[in-house]
Amino acid sequence: MQICKKMADSILHVSIAGKIDTVTAPALDRELLEDCGAAQALVLDFSQVDYISSAGLRILLRLHKRMVERQGMRIVNANETVREVFSITGFVDLFTIE
């Protein structure tokens, strides 16, 4: 998994490539929880995410809880497989997915 981050106007933009699973989720957790403290909003670009497991969903839930008090969190460009996971788990009702 690769993570590319940039901050612009208090919005943290994060592009993730690869799989988010039990092996990679802890690194994502460390990277994002550390940096989202200074952000007012979080945009996660999932255009290159192939797969997300329950461990990855747990990280997204933690991020959402942290960002809900600010301007929130958006997930953009998720493929159909990842969108289906969000739909089955009910995360489509929790997150802003574009």
C-alpha cells in the first residue's frame, strides 16, 4: 500500500494505492491519525484502492469519528468493488462517498 498526502487550505488530501487489509491498516492508521489533527477536512482518494477489509473499515470509522466534529471526511473515486463493501456494511449511510 502506498499513501500520498498533501495539505491545502486546512484540507488533508490523501491518495491511497493498493490493498487496505490487516497487514496495511496499522500503517494507514498511524499516518492518517497523526496528520488529520491539523486538518479541518479529510478527502480520501480511493481511485487506486483494490480492496478493503474489516480492518480498513475500522480505520475509516475512527477517522470519521475524529473528523465529524470538523468539516468531515469524504471518500472519492472508489471502484465498484469497494463501493459494494461500503454498501453491504452500511458505510454508505455513514460516509460521504463521491
